[in-house]
Amino acid sequence: METVVSGIRSTGKLHLGNYYGALSNFVKMQNEYNCYFFIADLHSLTTHPNPHDLQATVRNVVVEYLAAGIDPEKSTIYIQSDVPEVAELYLYMNMNAYLGELERSTSFKDKIRSNPNNVNAGLLTYPVLMACDILLHHGTKVPVGKDQEQHLEMTRTFGNRFNHLYQTEYFKEAFAFSYSDKLVKVPGLSGQGKMGKSNGEADCIYLSDAPEVIRKKIMRAVSDSGPTEPNQEKPESIQNLFDLMNVVSTPDTLSHFDELYNKCEIRYGDFKKQLAEDMVLATEPVRSRIASIENDEEYIKKVIKMGAEKAQASAQKTIKEVREIIGLKKLY
């Protein structure tokens, strides 16, 4: 059985984009693959989060993983920092990564442009830590979007370089993987780009948002004054709203409002009300499970402990073998 590895940074609550872009696929994958789904709290340290906030967001992601349907009996759900072996492999792989290739990383260039006052070594070596998350469990399938494909290419580079340096075939190559041929686009409410926490709370529909919160966010979503001629191309902000409707509404509902738009008869108030109600209905199952799980402290601790033990068993075997390969065997 092939191994799937994926993680989500613990930088806040999960939103609709996380669910339709990742979590819903994770739930399907766990029935056919050996899956490791982790909460990337070490990755989040590059932005220096408040310790209390970090702990709270890690717990939130665990709860939301479970509420989305990831089964801890089928998958390994673990917190990245609960597996110290990833930091040890990170050290070894940093000896195997070169400054030039790290500086050319698109994500590193983006980060230093957006936050020039926090250009730390962790940002520079971010692709190395990501590679170690995958290599530690010998992952061969990694559910990632287009923006992460360069990191995955670097993972293959680091693994192959290790194999070449030590004349072994120890690490396998990992490739991008989607359970579905059709990737779901989940745009934000700000009128531009995909849904993301970096754009602020108003841009996201969180899985834990109450129905009244969802309704307010949808009604405030960016729109325009309406079409001025039949069958005109939709501007990005309006297309985004139709893309959201495509995710949560029935085909008939989408077709109805698309026809009204093309006839210049659409009323955005009615359109948004329908979208909001469909959104409330679509998120209700996960929202209800979040409410029931988040107060079950004993169950949450049990899941975290079980995941740590399963992930450590895999990681310890890898580190033992890597030490032997590179010559760090104990002499006593």
C-alpha cells in the first residue's frame, strides 16, 4: 500500500477552501492508502506565533480533521512537533541542501517580498523541512496544489541527492496526487483569488462559522452593479461567487442564476441569499461534529497520543536506518 503524506499549518481555523481542496479528499484517500495527516506547528514558527494562540490553533485543526471525517483508526493524525525525528532528519537534509537552490525557491521570494522584516533561516529552509515531513514516512503520494509543486520537486532532489551521495536507493520519489481528476476551486469573498486566511476573516467561510456569520459574510461579499448587456463575461468578483455556488449548490440552482445573469435580470440580493442558505446547509454536518468533538477533551487527547505513537514508530525506524547509512552508528 502506497503512503500519502500531507499537513496543514496551524495558523488558524480551517475554511471552505481547506475542506473542498484537501480534507474531503483526505477522507477518501484513507480507505485506499497508508495516510499520515499532520498539523504543521513547526512550519508555523517562521511567523513567530503567540504560544497560547499556537496551542489553541493546533487543537482546533485536530478537532476539524476529525469533524471532516478523518478516522484516527484508518489514518495517522499527528502533531508535527510530537515527532522529534523530523527535526533530526531536517538537520541531516540541511547538510544536503544548497544555498542557491533555496534562494531560488518561489515561496521564499514571495515571503521576503511580503515580509522583509522577518527573513529568517526557517523561511529559507522551509522546503527542506517539508521534504523531511514526506521522506520521514517514505511518502510517494502528496496531495498538493500548484503552489507547492516546486517544493515537491525539491523533495525529490534532496532524496535523490542523499541516495547518490551514499550510494543507496533508500528514499523513494514523491509525486503530486489528487484523488479526483477535477480540482475544486474555492475562491474567497474579497473578489480576488482563492480563499485564504492571509486575506482576513471576511474572505473566508470557516468550517466552524455559525449560520448567521455565514449569512453576513456572503451578503457582504464583493459584487458589482450588475451586467449591462446579455451574455457578457463575468468580472472576477462575480465569477468567484458563481464558483462558490458551483461548490455548494445544486446544478439547477447554479443554472437558474446563470441564466438570470445572462439576461441582465439577476438581483444580487436574491443570489447571495440563496448562496448563503446553500452554504449553511453544506457546512452543517461538519459544523455539528466540530461542536460535539471540541468539548470531548479525553477523546482529543487520546487521538493525539495515538497519532504520536504511530508516527513515531515510522519515524524512529527511518532515523535509525538513515544514521546507519550516513555512518552515525553508535560505537558502544
